[in-house]
Amino acid sequence: MGTLSQLRVTQTHAPTKLVVIPAGWFWMGSESGQDNERPVHRVWVEVFQLSDCQVTNAEYAEFLGATGTQAPPSWGDPNFNHPQQPVVGVSWFEAARYCEWLREMSGKPFRLPSEAEWERAARGGLEGRLFPWGNDTPESLQGYSDRWKSGPEPVAHSTANGFGLYDVCENVHEWCSDWYQADYYSIAPARNPRGPQQG
């Protein structure tokens, strides 16, 4: 996923700050992307809810304090530790543990989204486009050259996509729940794919 791996959480019965992603079919994948993004295929995803922003340092600090979990490597770096910046450098296992902690604290079924759920949400209802904002490259977005000069931006700095999610495909990479398998798209089920059993 990259060195700035981050998390955005999902649950099926949600409190505040979560956005409803409607059930529906969408075209998953990209013919112009990497080999593991092919073939483009039609996927159905049930309704779910996803946090409108990436998890902030302030939110993750509560988890660290409550569980005694070791802080991510960049925690003390002033370019990465503003309370409203997304927490970065979190491993997949730490991201999953954060979701478990949220479940324990709230009694709600928090978890990482599947890759299919994440892509459905990221597209914001747009079909056949390369990015949540359309086909223009990220570099063409207003103010792009002035962004990320010393670290991630505070969450919700950009315009929300069609489903009301901020910083999708921008700011930092995000974890999904799926294991990785290079050819999974060619064998994935059409409804609610959850990724391979191992990878």
C-alpha cells in the first residue's frame, strides 16, 4: 500500500461522522492501471457506512493511551503529528486492532472496509472515471503544487466526493481488509467480494 499507510473505518450500523454508501453495482478496476487492477468487472456491494475522513492523530492518540500500543514511527515528527492530520505509518495489523478497539468501546461493528467497498465509496457514484473527481490528473487540481510540502494535510481539507467522503485518493494511502492476490479480480465473486482467504 505504500509507506504512508492509513486507515478509514467502516461499520454496518453507524453513529456520527460516518457516511452511508448506498448499495449498488459499479465497475471495479482500471484498464489503464496496474495488472492487478484488471480485468474491470461489475461488482455489487451492499449498503454500508464509512467514516467521512481518515482517522486523525487526535483520534488515534486515544487508542494509544487506552491500549498502550506503540506509536507509529513518525509520531514524534512535527511534519506528521498535528492532531488533525491523518495518522500515518500504521501497519495493517495496527489498523485492524484500532477497529477492534472501536468495537469494544462502542459496541458497534467497526472494521476496515473491503477493497470493493473502498473503491465503491471512493468513486462517489462516478462510473468510468479514473479518479473520484473525473479523468483529470491529480496534478491538474487547483492548488496541487502547494500541497503536501511538509507532510499530510489536515483531514477534510479537500472537496468531498459524491458520497461525502474527504481526501479519497489524496493525502495518504489507506488500508483495506483484503489479503492480496495478483489475479483476484479474474476470480472474484460478483457480489460483496471480501478478497482471497490468504495472501
